[in-house]
Amino acid sequence: MELEEAIEAMKKEKVKRVFIQFPEGLKSKILEIADILEKNGIDPIICLENTYGACDLRDEEALRLKCDAILHLGHN
């Protein structure tokens, strides 16, 4: 799923706050992606911890921060 598709899905589900996980190689895009989300009315909460694939979701942390969804980004 591309970022634009993810944003549309979050808007459809009325996501207001999203917890974002980035792999090391995409961390240079953090501010760009956060800005895009904010422009679409979604509050980005950025996880700066290392992420090691799809099995490394920080769902408990996202819940504690009152996030409605997790956006787990990866390379394709």
C-alpha cells in the first residue's frame, strides 16, 4: 500500500492520531511524511526506536499514546 492509499484509508476510518514506525533507511523522510499527514488532518506520533520488520509493532505504546492506528512503513 502506498502512503496516499494509507492516508485515504485512515481518513475513511476517521483516524485522528497515528503512531508511525519507520525503518532506519526511511528516517530521512520522517518530517516530509509527518507534514503530509498533518495537512490531511492526522496527528502523527513518530516512533524513533529502531524497527525490525512487521513483527515489531509497538501496539501497546500506540495505545498508551491514544493513537487510533499504526502506520508501519517499510521498503518495497
